Amino acid sequence: MTDLPNDDTLTHSGLEARDGGRVLLIACGALAHEILTLKRLNGWNHMDLTCLPAKLHLYPDKITEAVAEAVEKSRAAYDHIFVVYADCGTGGQLQAKCDALGVEMIEGPHCYSFFEGNDAFAARGDDDMRAFFLTDFLVRQFDAFVWKPMGLDRHPELRDMIFGNYTTLIYQAQTENPALVRKARACADRLGLTFEYRFTGYGDLEKSLEEQAVKY
């Protein structure tokens, strides 16, 4: 699977009949490519994936309800459900809902933290306070998820108002892809920010999925 062509569609493994010991991953669509890659590389064939639209990140107040609906819809078909969302701006509501539903979720305040590794991200403290982060997905989808939703395609004069307090664009790369590095650098130029490249790989995302794969 390459880039998701349409963020408004639900993606899944396509399995209809499920045997015992199956795990459902309910994830943000922005993580679909990475999760499918990890599934393939590690042979986690007992794990299925359902992705909610990545555009929910533009409306974090809707994430908790959407995840809860997905859990209830699929609970009877699976032995275990794991939510591949961090807090993602829900102010602790997603964790509280997952606790109430009896399902686990990945740790961390957001994907930038768990891609870097939650401990490493926390150790940086305020060093990255004025940084704007992009992942592989956001570099590929920069116009759709950053430029256009912020109205910069229509009102470029808003750039300095929106990004005036940022100094750096940090590209957290999950893969070593020179073309994406060039595009990320161009994104930094468009935003008037200095550019920093960090190869994070999959960070705590891989560790968390591995723990689920082994456990179930």
C-alpha cells in the first residue's frame, strides 16, 4: 500500500471470517502506511487494521466518539482491540473512554512523541517548544493537511500570523527517502522556517505493536 488516496474512507485488512486470537488495530489514517509496513515486515497476520480518517486531527473533539463507535462496532468479532491513537488533543478524554471500554491504547501525547520515543521526546523538554513537526505522512500530504486547511492557499499573508512563533520545521522521518527530505525542506521554505531532519524510524509505535502481537 502506498499513500492513502482518499482520507475519507475506512481501510481494513479485508478479512471476513475471523478465527480465535485475532487482534483489531483501530488507528488514525495518518498511521496506515506505517502500520501496514510493520505488519508485513513482522508477519503479524493475526492483526487486522481499521483506520479512521486522518482529518479527524483537525477536529480532536470528535476523535473520542469516533474511536468509541469503532470499538463497539467491532468488539464482537475480535478477541482483543488496540487503539493506535495517542491523546491527540483530546485532553485525556480518549484514555478515559478506552479505560471505560476496557481497551488499551498507545501511550504518548501525540504521534510526534511516540515516533521519536516518548522518553526521548519528554527528555527534550522545552527545546522543541517552537518547532513544527512533520512525519512521512504529513510531508506527502502537506497541502491537504496543512496548507489548505489553514487557508494559506487562499490567504498566504496568514503565514507569518500562524507560524510567527515557530522557528524550526522538524521532519521526523519514518523511512530514509531522499525525495521526502527534499519535499520536507521545501515545506520549511514555504513556511519560512529553518529545517531539521530527524530519522526516528517507527519509534514506540513499533514497540507497542510488537507487545500486542506477542501478548495476543
